[in-house]
Amino acid sequence: MYGLINVAIRDLVTSQFSQAAWEEILAKSGAEETAFIRMEQNDDAVTYALVAAASEVLELSAEQVLEAFGEYWTLFTAEEGYGFMLDAAGSTLPEFLQNLDVLHTRVGTMYPGLKPPQFDCSNMTSNCLDLHYRSERDGLDPLVVGLIKGLGKRFNQSVTVEQTVAKSDSGKESVFHVSWE
Ligand code: HEM
């Protein structure tokens, strides 16, 4: 994944935990300096190693680390200068969730080798929908839960997320039931 992802993990740890915790995580992960150049692609294994090391050092489960990272992502990308892309993706939570693929297509114009996830919405009502998530990667479902919660904060909405299908069972996709007030 692009270095931008690894930079976000570093920023999350240094801003919400400590510099010392970050240095321990970095040492344990074995990640190289080049993994933190935003617009360079790295092996996905680097990101997974950072999550595993963060889980050990911060005494959180890998799922908790991924969820916290997902929540942080919207804030981080806004601060990194991608606010205009977030703004263009929608002014309400359901509109935004329907535009996630458009958003990543725009991101792909700046990050040419991007291998983005795919999202679809179904069963929409005025206060809920099912979000379908497909990726060539495994193990990132808790990241999606955190991302949705972070978007809830962006729209100042109280959001509930319940995973109803896991790709590890369906072999194809994960599904999240998202409801808001
Ligand atoms: C302007 C905001 C955003 C930017 C700049 C951005 C950029 C990226 C980048 C660079 C990657 C790594 C993929 C790669 O390197 O191949 C990625 C992955 C991902 N993005 Fe976004 N993204 C944004 C917003 C979002 C939002 C709001 C969601 C909410 C669901 C999301 C969901 C994901 C997921 C789940 C992945 C993990 C990759 C996978 O599942 O295969 N992104 N994004």
C-alpha cells in the first residue's frame, strides 16, 4: 500500500499515544524509512507488520488497532490536503458511502498504482443501508468499521455499524449494516 497509509499509522500513534511507543513499534515491525514516503508504494506486508507491532506495544487487539486507524483516517486525510476530495464525496453520510468508489477513482489519478477497495450500497432507507465491501486484501474488516465511525463523526451523526457478512465466510465480500439517527 502507498506510504500515505503508514504515515497515518505513525501520526495516530505519536498524537494519541507517544513518540516512545512509536519508536518501539517501528523497531518491532522492522519497517524501513522508505515505507513512510507518502507517494511511494510499499509491500502490504509492511502495513500488516506495523499493525501487529502496534497491537503488541499498545496492548490492544489487532482489530482494535485497525478500528482506531479507520476512525483516524478521515481526520488525517483532511489534514493532509485531501479535504476537497472528502467534500466532493458527499454532504451526508449515505451520499458519501455511495460515492466511495468515485472518491478512490479520484485518489487513483494522484496514486497511479492504487489498488482500492470496492463498495456498494443496498437496502437503503432513510436511516440505514447495507455497505458491501470487496477487496483483494484480507483481514481489514475492522478498518472499515472504524472508517464508518469516523465518517459518522465527520457528519456529526450517531452511527451504529454491525457486520452481517464476513469475506472469510462468504469468500466474496463483507457486509456492514450501517444505521444513523
Ligand atoms: C480523501 C480520502 C481518502 C484517500 C486519500 C484514500 C486513499 C487510500 C489509499 C492511498 C489507500 C491504499 C491503497 C493502495 O495503496 O493500494 C486506501 C485504501 C483503503 N481505503 Fe481509502 N482513501 C480515502 C478515503 C477513504 C474512505 C472515507 C474510506 C471509507 C470506507 C476508505 C476505505 C479504504 C479501505 C478499506 C482501504 C484498504 C484497502 C483495501 O481494503 O483493499 N478510504 N485509500
